[in-house]
Amino acid sequence: MPLNIDEKKEVVKELNLIAINSVSGAIAEYSGLSVLDMSDLRTKARESNVYLKVVKNTLSKKAFSETNFQCLSDSLNGPIVIALSNEDLASPARLFKDFNKEHESLKTVGLAINGDAYPASDIDRIAKLPTKDEAYSTLLGLMKAPMEKTVRLLNEIPTKITRITNALKDNQE
């Protein structure tokens, strides 16, 4: 059922608001997916906190104007599903990549991070980016390592002195 003008304005407003607050996005061609496949994709998107929407390309272009995702406007051709994330840079790419393993008919068309467009061939590289929690844990591990080594080194000094003292004592006996 076609949308009237007020409904179209509401769709553009909603997508524009989500796009303004998002840091990364991806678009994919979904022709060939069944309704069950799309429902499965929507479920996986909800689990990974990704906004997923099928919107007419003309409305998407209007919604993306003056946002970081204006760079994706040229790729909006054919039946397109839009994935946006306001938390994790790699979530939309990871979602499409993982879903594509089971459903080859989903073809990623474009990717964008903070206003920079990336070709669909970069999906593997972007999907491998760590999540925020993984990045924090790696950073904390790197910051913690020198302190642990220092503590171990300082703990070795009395142990070495004790060993040397015991060795000298054994030599004198």
C-alpha cells in the first residue's frame, strides 16, 4: 500500500534522526531473500543494536542529505536494506557479513563510517574491527602489562638476595 505524503515525511524524519545519531552504516541489496530470511535478519539486527529498515531509495536520499551518510546516496539503487549503528563502528558490516554466510542473496552495496564511504569489498576489513568493549579490554591489557612486569621484577629482588645468601652459606659450609 503506497504511503501518503505525511507518512513519507514521517519516514524521512525518522530515518534522518537515526542517521544523524549514528556513527556507521551499511546498505545491502536484499532481492532473493524470503520473508522468513528478512525476519531473521531483523532479529539479528535487534540483538546487535543495529537499526534496520527498508525504505524507498528516493526517501532514503532525502533522509541522508546533510548527514554522515550522504556519501551512500549514489549506491541507493534497487531493493536496498539500510543498517545503521550509533554505538559500534563495525556492527552493520558484521551483521551483513555474518548473515551473508547463510544467505548469499544479500549483497552489501556500500559502507560508511563517520561520513567516509567504503566500497563493499572492505566489508571483511571493517567487520573485523573490535567492539568497544574489546577495544577497552585490549587497551587495559596493554596498560596493565608494564605494571605487572615491574611488580614481578621488584618481587624477584628479595628472592634473588635470599638465593644468593643461601648459596654463599652453603659454600662456606
